[in-house]
Amino acid sequence: MTTKRPRRYEPWTNERLDNILKDRSLKRAGEVTYWNKKVLIHCEECGNDFEALPQNLERGSGCPHCYLKKKTGAKRKPKWSLKEVREFAKENGYTLLDDEYINNKFPLRFIDDNTGAEVVMTFRTLQARVKSQKIKEKIDDNQ
Ligand SMILES: [Zn+2]
């Protein structure tokens, strides 16, 4: 009688993991050792490294950095850095309270320097406000 080893006991090897990742934008950056030991994975989409269990990758879990970005609706690197957003806001009378900038559609908290009131708006809204304010000033100058 031949006993076939059940599939779930198939050992985890570098080859087995590479095979799972071959059609995804993930590359194995560490060695597969034991089924419950995390392996270092490099994400080619965002350039970050993360550790994951081979079995979780097999089930379809992916890069946590990309997951977070997708969840917040950011598809690519934002045009503005947090520092630039903060400086732009300050120049136009707002103090940025948040420490993270994801994209111009993501709500941010500001303090209106004139009134001291907290304002929640996207960076896009702030840009639009500044733009309309500048147009208004121009009209006032011409009068
Ligand atoms: Zn990623």
C-alpha cells in the first residue's frame, strides 16, 4: 500500500513560494525556512519590503503598504510632499494639523490662522479656496 502524503504537509521551499509570486509584483527577498516563519518580500509596485508568511501569500495577501494606499484611494505617489502642503497652507493662512499627506482628495485638518477655528478640508479644496481668494483680491485691486 502506498501512502500519499497529504498536500497540506507539502513543505514550504523557496521554489514553492517563487511559483506563487511569479505572476505578482512581489519578489522573495529572504529564505523560506519553516511554515510558520515569515519571509522577507520585496514589493516591486511601491519599492517597500515587508515580512509575510508564505501561506498568507498563497491565500492572496499582499503588500501592506500598497493595501493602505489602495484603501485611501491613492494610486501613485502624491505630487505634493507633506512639507510642501504644510508650507502652502501656512503661506495662505492655515496651519496643518495632520502629520500624513496621502493625496489631494484626502481630508486634512487645518487651523484657520485668522479665526483659530479647526477646518477639515482636502488639499484640493484648500487650493481652490486660495485660487478664488487671489482672484477676488485682484478684482478688489482693480476697483
Ligand atoms: Zn507595495
